[in-house]
Amino acid sequence: MIGFFDSGLGGLTVLRRVRALLPHHDAVFLADQKHVPYGDRDDADLHRLLSANIAWLDAQGCDVVAMACNTSCAVAQSLGWPTSRALVLDLIESAAIAVSDAGFERVGVLATSATVRSGAYTTTLGRHAPHVRVHEVAAPALVPLVEAGLLDSPEARAAVAAACAELPTDIDAVILACTHFPYLDAHFAASLGPSVARIDPAYEQAGRTAAVVASRGVQPGNGTLRTETTGDDRTALDRAVRELLGE
Ligand code: DGL
């Protein structure tokens, strides 16, 4: 079984790419909506939540955890990965591999405040693609808009435009380094224009997940999907699963 977690709905943008490649594998997704947004929390708090989420996925019997939260990966780089019986795939590592493979040279990173504060993207990109110039920008306004379902709203369009305006003008690509951001991709496309590529690390994460499943001999199941939230109300999660995954 493949496990996923995020602070909320964002991680479904990773889940959908993995399910596109591995439709017959069982999957479990935890949305920690009691604690969303993660991006405004301090490192100790984030590390405690990361450890609890990994322990929960372990208890469900996951063989592989495809990380679906950049902020949690960022804090793991600073404070360490919790132990797990599953193989845990770092999403920031996947983003860096995607940038390196595509050969971009001037890259913007749009992420949560906690991810930007950690510098994890600059460090990881420096390892995989040392020649790349990186500029990180925090965009804390976007996650609450996605959680509230305000995707096609003037507020979302304006918030995306404001975040993009903080990027240098000569970049060739932008990493959507928070899994909530692909929900707003149309606004990013409009703000950035056709000359700036948008990188969603979920594609590379899905490719790496499929490779690990094959190399470890993880057997497919019935293709079941179980979703759980720590929040009081699962209406938004159910709607997002229906709309994004058609399940
Ligand atoms: N979607 C998460 C990420 O990729 C966390 C967003 C948040 O809760 O602030 O970083």
C-alpha cells in the first residue's frame, strides 16, 4: 500500500499523479486539516506533526510513503526524518531531479513560509543542479484560499499575481513548491506568461514512486483509495477527491 499525507487538500495533487501511474495499488491519504496551514508553524511543531503522520501511515501498513507535503520535507531536512517501516520518498528531492533533468538555469521557488525559511529547496537544488540560480518566495496567502475552495476567485487570482510579482523577471521556470498550488495553476499560467515553465514536482514524485514499487516488488492490491481527515468535517476532502481524482 502507498501512503500519503498533507496538511490538507494539497497532497491530493500528488496522489492523483501517483494513481495515474499505479491505479491498481491501494492508497491511503491523510489530510491533517486540524492543523492546516502548516506553513505558519514553527519547526518543532512541524516535526511533531510529521512524526505523528508517518507513524499513522506506518500503522496502516504502508510499504511506501510518497511525501505530499513540501513543508514537512523541509523540516525533515533540518530536524531529521522520523524512522518508518516504509520507504519514504522526499518530494523536494523529486523537484530537484525534475529541474536538473530539464536543464533550467534560473529557477523561482514559490512555497510556504516554513519551506522558504528552511532553505531546503536551495540546498537540495544545489546538490542536484549546482549551476542553477535559485530565488525562493513565500506565498502564505494561497493555502487558506485553496482549503476554502476559492480557486476560481478574484482573491486567488490577485494573491497568485502578488506572489509572482516578487520573482525576478529573468527566470526560466518556477517550482510550485507547495502541493496546494497546482489547484491555482491557471492563475500561475496567466501571471507568469508562456516563457516561464511551471514545474509541479508531483510528476517526478509519481515516477519515483512507480520505480520504487517495481524495484521493491510491492504487490498491487484492488486499487482501493481510503482518505481520512483529522478535521471535523470531511465535505471539502470528499469534494476535492471527486473533482480532482474522479473517485
Ligand atoms: N501543502 C503543503 C506543502 O506542500 C503545506 C501547506 C500548508 O499547510 O501550509 O507545503
